[in-house]
Amino acid sequence: MDGIFLQQMINGLTLGSVYGLIAIGYTMVYGIIGMINFAHGEVYMVSAYLSAIGLALLAFFGLHSFPLLILGTLIFTILVTGVYGWVIERIAYKPLRNSTRLAPLISAIGMSLILQNYVQLAQGPRQQGVPTLLEGAFKLHIGDGWVQLTYTKLFILLASFAGMAVLTYVIQYTKLGRMCRATQQDRKMASILGINTDRVISYVFVIGAAMAALAGVLITMNYGTFDFYAGFIIGIKAFTAAVLGGIGSLPGAMLGGLILGVAEAQFSGMVNTDYKDVFAFGLLVTILIFRPQGLLGRPQVSKV
Amino acid sequence: MANATASAPRIDLKQSLVDTVLAGLVALIVFGPIVGIVLDGYSFNLQPVRLAWMVGAVMAGRLVLSLFLQTAAGSRVLDRFEGSDSGIQVLPPGYKTRLRWIIPLLVVAAVALPFFANKYLLTVVILGLIYVLLGLGLNIVVGLAGLLDLGYVAFYAIGAYGLALGYQYLGLGFWTVLPLAAITAAMAGALLGFPVLRMHGDYLAIVTLGFGEIIRLVLNNWLSFTGGPNGMQVPAPTIFGLEFGRRAKEGGTPIHEFLGIDYNQNLKFIFIYAVLFLVVLLVLYVKHRLTRMPVGRAWEALREDEIACRSLGLNHVLVKLSAFMLGASTAGLAGVFFASYQGFVNPSSFTFFESALILAIVVLGGMGSTLGVVIAAFVLTVTPELLRSFADYRVLLFGMLMVLMMIWRPRGLIRINRRGFAKRKGVAP
């Protein structure tokens, strides 16, 4: 095992855990209303901007210690992005609950165009950035090279696993989670049993947006730069992760994210960086051909 | 809600005010950070005036909407929203539309155009016609067959780069590439569509979205083959070996010498316009016939209810694939025209925005409606030429257009309708 492989493994796991967080938004929405929320990538993009704005605000008010800064930014970003998720659902999808099959998809495309252009107009088209928050790294001497795990990457891994753990707890053990699962299994039956399914669907959008917000803060911390176009390609990749793990399955989204992240990092380490997006997309098509239900999903049976 | 207010049309002002304040609060949270605080390096600038305007607009809009929906007129508007089951309108047999004079009029106008148009008008109309072609192709895929293709621009790029690469590496010209591009694009469509069309329809959307981006990335990154971001030169078209330039290249004859007329730099565009117009008419005719043939009926039936169709023994993969390939080949044709019209191609003409623009044309024009698509293509391509100062807001407007159209009229402004069949004599009703 050489240094590059190990280094790319670390990079891939960090990237993959963040893909997993975004993929959760796709997979939960798909599970509950059977629709691909194309605007989800843009929600991530908005949250990246929000995290930079939150950091700038907190720094302006004189907050400089890392734990407080990151905690404040996280809370700010997650809350505001959650409201974004709710508003998007309310405007673009709720009126279309009983419409034709294609209508919510086209509406979602419209929504993602709106978000992209809105951020571009409001914040300007140039690239934005945040300062490095956590300096330093663990270094390991392997063979004739270094393998390093920066504190930022370690923080990303820990934070995303904590986020996933909280989500798993919410879905498995709380009343909200039970309502989500019931609505996912049978929306009509759930509403007969007294669950306000419209509200549950709104909650799912908010949860998805909150996870994307966590991802937004973490990716912004790691790369430092972003622009209004950032949601597009990450959105496609997170969707690939959701399909890879089996769409509709939460552990699948996390697993799919990790696998995609590692595969992509190894590909760019060993073969070519220019074509790593092409590789991720090729992976998506291959999965769809050979195992459309994904790794942990159940085969879909269409019913009347 | 609509029924309750209809029975008691009294205006509940308190509820409206509560709605307004809530909308204002949400708008403040949503717009506050992004609109009110503009990042500037690692610090920020405050823009409170802009924010106040937006929040005020949202609150005013919410108040007006809330009050309006409580009036009798408002509840009538609510009732008019289309439900899921308002499909195709069937007209009585022998029905003639009042708009039937419009088609001969358009054809006459189109034939007369080159005689009086200047170069600018010609180029605008050519661009409009290219988008008509793209809109018609995507309308087959999205409107008739109900498959959401978000990477349609990839097939357009295949056509355009087909001409550029074919000329550079194989010495092919406009006329050879025109049919070849259609075939190549259709083949690419088949390769992409075949594995994906077997599955739930939504997967196609994301796979085509990725495919469009991949084609652009490859065109951008493969410097040695496609010239990368700098693009490639495209040869001017010729007709029977006659060229459109002022001076012919080695051994050729310029067309103005051959015809014995003065050189006119519009000649190239008039030629492109004429061929493009004929191709558009051909595609219109083919589409018109196909929708009345079994395969066209099968597309629409599959769009409405896939399970019923499969139960009746339709091969859903082949039916969808035929629509997908036909749409792709139309885009390939449009690409060839675009390349020769522009004189060069580069990857920036084939971004996701183009796909979204073509989708907006189809959505605005009406899924499956031909005349609607033709009008929408001209409206959406020519209007930005006239309103240059709104260019920054173009994408925003397209996005709003898509969302509002889906809420208001998911099947487009112009309803699809079809003439019913007259009962034959001696057939029991």
C-alpha cells in the first residue's frame, strides 16, 4: 500500500461522507413523494454562501474561538437553509401534489434555475471564499512520502458521522421519524391514521435541507472557495450516491456517498483529474444498467 | 378552501394580515442573509434598502393574493386551475380552428423575408428557427412521449461538432454532415437511452442531465481533438460546389459570379435560412403525420399511463426509444445549422442553460402542441434580443416561467386538442 493510495483514501472518505449528507436529501424526498428534487444541489450551494456569511457575521461581532465560531455558523446555516427547504417545497412542489408526473420535475428545474440566478444576482458572479479555520495536520511517514490527515478533514469526518447519527436517531426512535416512515410506506394509510402527511413532507424537505446545510459548511471549510454554480455538479454526484446506495434507503445514501467519494478520489489519484466527473457519471449509468435498485435498496415494483 | 370561501364570500381581513406578516417574516429570513449581506472577500457589505424592497414586495404580493383569493372572482380563478385529469381536449369531427389562416400567412411571410430583410434580421430569424427545430425535437421527447430529457443540448453539440470535426479530420461538407449528424445523434440517443429507458422515468432526467454535462466536459478537456475552450472553425456551406464568399478558395466558383449578380454578404445567411426553413417544414410534416400513426399514439398513451400500455402488450422500451432517437436526431440537425450559421463552435454554446431554454420553450408552448412550440421558440429567443437590459434576469425569468406554468397550466398555454372521428354509417353507437 503506497502513500498516494492512502492519501486518496482519506480524501475520498471525507468527500464521500459529505456526498452522503447531500444524498440523504435526495433519498428521503424520493422515498416519500417519489420525485427527484433537482433543486437540492442548489440548496447545498445556498448553504455554502450562508456559511460564509455566517462566519463573516460572527467574526464581525468579535467571535474568534474555533468551537464557538463553527457552532454558531452551523446553527445559523442549518436554520436558514431549513427555511429555504420549507419555502421551496411550499412554492414549487406543494401546489403540484396531484398534478401530472412530469410537472414537479420541471418545476424543480425551474426552482434550481431561480436559486442559481438569484444567488448570482444578489452576491455577484465572482468566486467567494472563507479563511482557513483549522490549521495543522496529523502527518504519517510512509515509504518515501507523507500521508497527512488535516484537522479540517478529521473534523469533517467526525461532524458528518455525528450528523448521520443524529438523523438515524430521529428517524428510528422519535415520533417525527415514525411519522416519516409511515408516510413513506403508505401515504394514504398514514393520513387515514391521523398523520398530517402534507406537514410530514414539509419536514422531510427541511431535514434534507438541514443535512445539505451541514454538508455546505463542511465543504466550504475544506475547499475554502465556492461559486453560484457549485450546486450543479455536486448535486448530480450526490444523486449518484443515492442511486448507488439504493434510492429511498438512508443507510444506502451514506454508504453510496462513501463509496462514490473513495472511487472518485482513487480515480483522480491514479488516472486523471480532468475526467473525474465523467467517471462519476459513468458509474451512475453502470449502476442503473446492472443494479437499478442500488446496493441496499429493494427492487421497485410499479403498481396501479 | 376554494369551496368554503365560495359559499361565504366574506373577506377575513385579520387572516390576510396574519398571512402577510408571516410571509414577511419568512421573506426576511430567506432574503436577509443572501440579499441583505453581500460577501466582499472575507468581510461583507450591508444592503438594507434592497432587502427592504424585496420583503416589502413579498408582503404586498401576499396581501393582495390573500385578499383576492377570498373574493368571488378569486375562488373562480382557483377553480379554474387544472387538475391532473384534464388531458387532451377532443374536438367534434370536422371542426376547423379559427386560427387556420395563420399557417399560410406564416409560410408567405417566411418566403418573403429574404427579399427585404437586412443581415441582422436574418440572423435573428435563423436563430429563432434553430430553436424552433430544437423545440420541436424536444417536444417529441418531453411533450409527446413524456420523457424528461435535461441533456438535450448534448445532441445539439454532437451535430455542431459533427460538422466541425468532420470538416477538419475527414474533409466532409455541410451536405454530407447534415444527414450524418442526424444519424449520429440518433445513435448516441439510442446508446444512452436503451439502458435507462427500461427504468422508472425519473432516472432518465438525471442521466441525461449528467450526459449533457459530460459531453461539454469532454469537448472542453480534449484539447488535441476538439480544440478545447477555443473551439473550432466551421467551413462555410456550399451549394453544388458553389461558394458564398467574395473570393472562392482554390478552384471553386463563388455563387455571385456564377449567377452573374453583385456580391452580397447576406447570401450565406439566405442560403442557411432557406435550407433551415425547408428542414423545419419537413420536421413539422413528419411530426404531424407521426402523431396520427400508431407509433405517435403509442407515445402519448405511454405518457398518460405506462402500466396500462404495458398490460396491453406495447413494448415500452422500443416506443420510448423511437421518440428519444427522433428527438435526438432533430437536435443533431439543428446543431449543423447552428455551426454553419456561427462559423465556429466552442463548448460554451452547449451549457445546461441551453437545455433549460429549450425545455422552457416546450413548457411554454404546450406539451405536444406544434404551433405553441413554434411561437414560444420565437418569443423566447427573439425577446432577449430586443430586451438586452434584462439579460441578467433571463435565467431567473425562465425559472419562474417554468414553476408558474407547472402550477397554472402544466400542459402549456395552448391546449392540445385533437379532432374526433366521425361515426361511420351502420356502426352501432
